[in-house]
Amino acid sequence: MSEDPATGEEVAGDAVFPYFLYKSKGTDMTETPLSVSELTKVFRKSFGISSFKAIDSISFEVRKGEILGFLGPNGAGKTTTIKCILGLLSPTSGKARLWGSRPASLSVRRRLGYVPENPDYEDAFSPVEFLSMFAHMRKLPDDRKMHELLLDRVGLKGWESVRIRSFSKGMRQRLSLALALQPVPDLMIMDEPTGGLDPNARKEFRDIILEERDRGASIFLSSHLLSEVETICDRAVILAKGKKVTEGSLDDLLRVEEHYRIEYIDGWKTPEETRNAISVDAGNLQNTIDALRNEGRRIIGIDQEHRTLEDVFLSATGGGRR
Amino acid sequence: MRSALFHARLVIIPIPMIFLLFSLFSTGCMDRIDYDVDEVASQEHLRGSNLTVDQETADTPADLDTLLTNESGRYDETFLCISAETPVETAGEESIESESTLHVHDVGQRNHGTEWFFNQPWAAPFIWPKMIRDTVILIVLAAAVLTLSGILGRKRG
Amino acid sequence: MRSVMTFALMTLRSLLRRRTIYGISMVLLLALFGIGQVPSFNVDSEGTFLLDFGLFGLEIGALLLAIGLAANIYPRDREQRTAMPLLAVPLSRGQYLMGRFIGAALVQAAAMLVGCIGLMLILVMHGHPIPSDLFPAALLLIVEGWFLLAVVFFFSFWTSPPLNAPLTIMLFVVSQMTVLQFVELFPQASGLMRFIRLILPHMDVFHIKDPIAHGMEIPSLYFLLAALYGLAYMGFMLAVALAVFRSRDLK
């Protein structure tokens, strides 16, 4: 048991983050947290003589309480999509909506947590100063104890008052996670949040993401680390050359339709007993089972075949680069 | 209804701004619309007039009104003209050292030494309404630019 | 407003932690000190000289401070990506611009007030009275400085810092010209030149150093009118700067 620093009451488990201290934001719970519809972005260069289509008519949505993985090779348009969602880039056509509102709306952006790729901050300030300034700008209570709790949660305990100029890349990413968590967001948009972090740090980030999902937040996670996406995401969207190539729940994406894996034992109850497996398509399943039995092999399991996310990714993106 | 009014304001607000701007520009001051005294000053101002400056007033910091009004109270310039060949000196010192460097212009003759000094907005009250006019124009323009950029921003988003 | 003022204070602290402001302020104070060391011709003209060149130094100081403080704020934020966490979540583009502007304006005003106090000290040290209009004149020069700051911000959203400085200086110089002087630059297109000169600001409304140096009293109403004109032009430049900023993609 531990003591809640805000009220002095005892709470179960480790010190929980005091979400209840923040006022209710009145989020419209019926609207989809993030909805992207036919989003296209064309960059014009050389005074409009040439152009480059970074994303082309992509559509997807992030549902309430889910973690959506956003995958794609380098240059696929992931960061461009995220910047269009946040209003940093204006789309050429299509739209992105946060709870049905435009990205420029400050009232919805204050309910958002954003972890940028390769984040940087003015290095003359300390993390607690940053949290204090962001609290003011977000119209949140400026409570130093809360800031310290938050920094402790992301693994920056003891670094609260140290100037950011002496922070490593990983520490800046932790700070950006703290800033993203500060408003108790209903939607988190994370662009490669664990890139460059060591395995321990990545696990800490994953745990925090899962805690936020369990709290009811929706997470939009862009990442290159397929194992990470496979571990924590509910659904995934794969982008290649600016277009969406596939979307679905991870179960659906990883399952190989119409393909089965039969596990059997050769030489049942003999000294030469061995386990083997064979993959067959649905049309040959019954024939294969009959043949194995006729040969005296003992069948111990029949399952639908699954691929890894890497297989799905490479297959969807044509094996690589734009 | 509220939605219609919300969208209507994007059209309603710029229209009177543009009208106000147009009416300001068409007030007839487009002919001479800057602060060049040569262009906008009245003939009386351009002709100038002479006014003798006492030694005492020349030595002490001069009040604008005192210098610019003559005995009859009319708007006037006082030009204590110093010849271009002489170095910058005060009036008091000139009167002691050299009478030839100090002279006063006749009525109707423009002073050549100090017109630059008095051809500034602070000394020409007839320019002040133009400053007010320009201030209003700038405020209207700023509001129009803000509104239009907001409208375009919404269309993009 | 709270967000804007928080960000303005953040900008102020950030600028004070950089060396630029101290460098420019030091140059300003040294220049004023140097002016005070120039041998005087006689007792009466020394005061005129100090005031004339002192106020001129403050005006140039306003220009240098505007360029030094603001030319690199947005380009640096864009290159170092420090603008993204701010613009993505807690601040709109208008709040970002106003916060940065107010922070820089406060630093500029403080530096110019220090310069004004320095000029007063120099006058006192040389045994000259301080004109009653000196402080209002310094405030008017601060308004001019804020206008120049708005111009620098405007240029910073679509040019690079090395181009920003000469553009601002060019605008400053051209705005000092009379219409006739400006038209004579290109008399073949006198109509166009007159129109351009109409659009450009009338910086001569800030020319108050001459009457103050010669001991002439300036009407209080004039200070008010000139300040309003300067603030209105500053507001217009900020509006145009925001319009440009809103149209730019933050790549």
C-alpha cells in the first residue's frame, strides 16, 4: 500500500498517477478519437514546377480504447500523415478529424498527447520548468509534486532540475513522453517513441502505453519496431509509397487464410519417436490427414497457420524501399 | 441558426472593413497623401514669415508655440537662419562673435537653413490628421488580413 | 491570454539566457559612452551633440536589437524542431507568434530603457540638464523598435536570417526618405514609386531627436499620435506575419 500524495489516502499497489486531480475535460465520448479520410499531401518544389505526392488518399480511424499501429518503410509517409493530423501540414485534399473537430481546434488539442520523432526542446530549461510552462499553456494546475510524480513515472527521477542541454537522446524522449502524458490525454499520437532506446527503456515505454490504454485512452503508434507493434497493438495500418496497403486487426493480419499446420509424431511409442509438422492448404487438408493416419503417424495438432508481422510487412511493402 | 450566423460573420465582417478602407482612400487626400511638407503644406506655410528672435529667447530652450506664433497669434515660423559656411553655433554666441552669420529672412522668403528642421511631422500640425487617418487604415487592414487568413486557414484544414 | 503570456515569459527567459542581447546592449552602452567622450566644441553645443547622437544611437540600437533578437527565433525553432511540440499541442500559430513577439519586445524595451538611463547619466555627468521630453522620446523610440521587431518577424517566416537583416535595414532606410527622394530613385515609374512609398511606413514621425536636442518642446498630443501610428503599423505587420505563418507548412 502507498499514500496518495494529493489526498493522503492509502491506495493499493505502487503510487498511482493522480488522474483524479485533473478536472473532467468533457470529451465527446461518442466521436471517433481520430478519423482520417482520403488524406492526400502533395509537396510542390521549385516554385511549383515539380511536385511530390507524399501521401495518397489514405483513410483509417483510431477507435476508442485501442492501440493502432502505423507501419511503413522509410519515406512511406508516416510522419507526413501525423503532421497533417496535428495541423502542422495542411493537406492537399481529404481531411483529418479529432473527435469530429479540425486539428487546429485548441480545445481538442489540449486533450492530445504527442510524442514526436527525435524530439528537441529549448535546452536552457529543466524538465520541471517545461512541465510547469506546458501546464500553464494547457490550462492545467501547476503543481510541482505532480510534475515530479510524472517525471518519476517516465524514469527521470533525480533529473527534474537539470537543464535539458545535458540530456541524452533517450532522456529527451522520456521528457517528451512526460509532456504527452501531462494532460491525461484521451488520444496519444506517438511517432517512433522508442527509436534509439535500450531494451529496458523500450519495455518501460510499452508498459506505460498499455497502462494508458487500460485507462481508456486511444493510442496511435507509428513505429519501425515490428516486434513492439506485434506485442501491444490491437490493429495495424501498413503504408507503402504513400498509400495504405493493408489494414486490420493483428489476428487477421497474421493469420494465413486457408492454410493449416498439422503436427504429428513419427514412430509413436518407439525409440525413434520424432515430432514433425507439415503445412497444407485447406483443399488438401482432409487428404493429408487420411494419408498420415494410413502411414501410422499420430496427429497431435491441427492449427491455422500464422505469419509474423515482419512477413506481413515485407509482403505488403514489396520487400522494402520507396 | 447559430451555425448560419457563425458562417455569415466570415462574410459580414470583411465587407464593412473594405467599405471603410475604400471610403478613407476616396476622401480626396490621395492627391497628396504623404508627409512631405512640400506637397501638403499650405501656401502660408511654404511662404514662411520672419520673426525677430530676442537674444533671451534664443539662449533658452524655446517653446514651440512661442516660436511658431507671431504677435497676432497666427501660425508662423521663426527661422533664425545660420549661414551654411559657418559652423554650428548658438544664437547667443553668434551675436557676440559675428553679426554677418546671423540674418533674418524677409516676409515671403523661405528659409534655407532650417526648413529641414521644421519640415517634420511634429512641427506641422496639419499633418497630424493624416497620421490619425493612416492609423485607422492600418487597424482596418490588420483586422481584414487576420479575418481573411483565418477564413483561408479553415478552408485548408 | 494566459498561454500567450506564459510563452512570452518563456521567450524572455530564453533570450536572456542567450548572449545576443548582452552583446548588443554592451555595444549600445559603449557607443553612448563613446559619444560622451567626444571633445565638445563649447559648453552649449555639447548638450545638443550628446542628445542628438544619443537619441540617434538609441534609434539604431532599436534596429540592431530587433534584428539580433528576432531574426533567428523562428528559423532556429524550425531547424531544431523545438517548434513542433509547441505548435502540435498547446499553442496555436497566433499564440506562438504573439508569445515570441511579446517576449522579444519586453527584452528590447528593457535594453532601450537601460540605454536611455545611460544617456541621462552621461548628460548629468557632463553637467547638462535632462530635457523633460527625453523619457517620452525614449518611449516613442521603443514603439519604433517594436514596429521594427514586427517587420523582422514578418521577414523571418519566409526568408533566412542572412536575408532578413538587409531587408529590414533597407526598409528602415527607405522609410526615412521623403516621397520626392524615393521617386527620384526611379523617376520613370513615378506613379508606382509613389504608391510604394504610400505603403511603406512614415518613419519620420519618429524623428524627435532634433527638436529635443535643440531644446524645443514637443506637444504631448504628438507623442500620443506618433505612438498610436507606430503601434498600428506594428499590429498590421504582425497580422501580415501571422497570415504568412498560417500558410506555411511546418516540414
